[in-house]
Amino acid sequence: MGLKSFFGLERRRNSRQEIAVDVEFQVWDESALKPLTRKCSGGLTNISLEGACLQTNHILIAGHHLMIHNDVEGKTPLILEVPFPASGDASPRKLKAQVVWYKKVGEENRFQFDVGLKFIGLSEDDQKNLESLLQASGP
């Protein structure tokens, strides 16, 4: 049991599983149905059915700050391109996520920032793919 769980500070309903998956992402404009930024690279370090931790070097993309310009109503989510090998589809699936928090991590790491994400608007297929990914990466 982690310290957050022990002291009642853990707010997640589903526990996160460690994972190492390279992804691409961009900020999306829900109103115009088009990207606001170019694609950037990063990696998922943990994941659950509700969210993930994205590591990246890109917190400011073409003048768009992932947290400051983050719309709490979900009009500017991130679109993550996540490979789901278990689905049998070679092309990555696109998942929408809301930025919840971010923090700078040590300079010695591959990526400079950890970004907390909450998945939004997942289809039934996306949920099944996430479940498969969690089972494949589980103990």
C-alpha cells in the first residue's frame, strides 16, 4: 500500500500500472475539429482506465501551454496516439485526454515534464483496448 492510499490522499478510483509506451500527442480544438498544434513525442509511464502519466519535453507548443491554455470544459483536449498491439491493428488509436496537472522532473531524465491526464469521451472499443493493455502490462 502506498503512502497516498495509507493516509487517504489517493483520489484515483483505479490504480495505475507502470508502463513504457512511446506516444505522439497534439492539442485538439473540439469546436473546429482540427489540431491546434503540431504533433509532439512523449512516453506514457503509468496508465489506468481513467488516465495516464505522460512524460514529454513539450509543455509549450507553438505558443499553447498545456496547462495555462487548458480548457476545463474539454474544448482543447490532448489527442494521444497510443499503440495497442493486442488489438491487432498496426496503427495507433487516438484517445482524448484532459491535462490535470504537470510538474518538472530532473534534468537527467529523458523527458523534462510529467503530465497527469484524465481520459475523456472514450468509446467502448477504446475502453476494451485499455483493458487489454493493462492486462498485458500487469504482473
